[in-house]
Amino acid sequence: MELRSRLAKYVVTALSLREVPTYYRTDATVALCWIQREENWGVFVNNRVREIRSLSKKEYWRHIPGKLNPADIASRGCTLQHLLQYGWWKGPEFLKAFPEAWPKSEFSPNQELIAAGMKKKIIVDLSVKIEKPEWFERLSSFSKIVRVFCWMMRFVNKLRKKPSYGTKTLTVEEKAKAEIILWSIEQKKHFHEKENSVHGLQVVRGDDEVLRVKTRIIERDDDLSFLYPILLPSKHYLTECLIREYHLKYCHAGVQILAAKLRLQYWIFSSERNIRSCVSRCVVCKRFTAKALITPPMQLPLDRMFAIVLLSCVALATSSGIQQSQPYKFGYSIKDHHGEQHREESGNGAGSVVGNYGFTDDRRIARQVNYVADHVGFRAQVKTNEPGTANRRRGISND
């Protein structure tokens, strides 16, 4: 329809017929409603309606029945003879009459199709649902939760005047019964049993009203808790407390060990993911598994380097390895941007060693050690031109 508007605008401009009213007719009732109505249309419809209205007036758009619309012949198809007889070249006959005599077409458009072109409204619910926390979420230890629940059961039994344990301390049987009842209550909140199946797992409900997983090793002669483990919900506070307690009980064990230990009594949905999540939040494990800080080794200062040379010479002189069977001589000299260092040593093969070691830095400050080791002992002399030493000679001897 925007093409019709462009064509009509071009013809009116080319023939200078701006003062002559131009009427537009279409048999598309939905598009006609889009043009004539003032609604918040969608992007696709709104762009085309805005262009049509910029080229024409919405009051000049009228409806024409499909039988009287000569433009439909191009879409329906016809023979050449029918085309010559049809009013393709002249248009409908009522156009020859005055506008007052034009037929008024009544139509009922499809409101659903019209509404489909309107801009979609997005309704955002900003209401905040505040869930009341469970009583056990105030505690962080699974054992403590069980003990508190035991005292709650004792209090209820006392109000109902039922026989209860007369001891002031909780017994093992009492804690085990309280844990079973606690898991039974939470299972009813999170699991919906359907034909003895929960999320694809075959389950059975025992006399204690607890859902247990029916494993494929029930024919094995083993404990009931291993053959029929208790089904536990995933991402539940009690489940996380249970995993955390096992983690501490088994000395901060890893994921595989915890999964094996928990499997002896419980069946947790996505157990590996839940266990890994709890272990990753353990502060102690993070501290001991952290990567050690590695620093590059530092270079030794010059004074320590001379001390090491002197000590090595003393050790060489006092050791029995000084007695060489044959004379020897060695030495080296190294130059780089830091300075120059050299060493020379020779032995006569009869127990006498003579040598020197020196270093000159980039500031031309030199240090040299001359040493002699023989049957008398070890003697060394240090020469340097460091400021403040006045080129003094320092001697070290080990007679």
C-alpha cells in the first residue's frame, strides 16, 4: 500500500494536481484499519502507516469489495479475452458518478489480526515474595539441628503426656529417630511420588514414612541403609549441612571420598555437584590448597661472595684432598657489563697450593684475594681500592 501512495504522489506532482482530492481504495480491511486508527502499532506496522500518512490523508482511504477491485485480476489470473472485457483499463463504473453516489461498503474486520499489529506490552511483576525461613536455618551444624529437634520432640511428647526418655541426655536411638522424622518431613515438601517413582528413580516408602531409593543391589547381603539409601533433595539446607559435617568428620576429605561415604546411607540428587560446591566453600581447604607464592632468587652481595671463597679455600687446605699426586694449574676470567672476575690456582703435587681470586665491578672498585696453602697452614691476603681503605692489606692465616 505504501507503493500505491508513492505512485499517487508521483502522478499528482507530475500532472500538477495538488488541488484535486485523491482517493485511495483497498479491499484489505486489516490494513485499512491500521491506517485509519490511532493506536500504538508495532515497529513494522508503524513504519509503513507513518509513510502512507505522510503521502496521503487517512480520510481519503476507502474500502472496496474484492469483486469490484480491478487490481485483484493480477493476483487471480485470467485469460487475454477476459482481460479485454474486464474493466482493467477503465476501473469500476461507480467512479464515473459523483462522490455522493459512490457505494458505501460495510465491512467487519478481524479484530485479532488488527490487534496483532499493535505494539507488544511487556508486563513485569516486581512483587517480591518473602519466604519464611525454616527454623533449622538458624543453625549451621547438622548434629546440632538433630539434637534441637530431639528436644522439641521430647517437649511435644511431654505436652501430650506420652512416655518419653527419662534421662537428661539424648540417646543414640532418640537421635536416629529424630533424623528419620526430619528427613520424612522435608521429603514431603520437595518430592511428589508418582507410581513409586521420583524423577525417574524407583523408590519405596518404608514403615518410617521415609522415601528410600530401590537400588539394583538389593539381593546383596548388606545393611538396609546401603541397599535402600534415604533420598535427599538437592540444593537443600539440610543436605548442605550434612555434607559439611561429613567433610569435617573425615578430615576435609575430597569429593570422591565424601560421595562414597554418603552413599552408604543417603542418595542425593546431583551429589557430585552438591559435594563439590560445599568443598569449594571450605576456608580451611582453600588455605591449604592455595598455590604457593614463588619469588625469583636474589643475587648474593659482594662481601658474602668473598667470604664463601675464603671458607672454601680453608676447607680445601685442611682436607686430605689437598695432597695431589701430580702438579696442576687452572684459572678463568669472565667479563660482562657488571664487571670482571678471575681466578687462578696451581699446585706442585707435594701439598703446596698457590692461587688468587679477584673481582672488579662497573665502578672500577677491585677486590683480590691471594692465598697460599702448604704444610705450614693457610695464609691469605686481601687487596682492595675501596674508598676509606687506603689500599690496606688484610691478611688471614690458619697455621
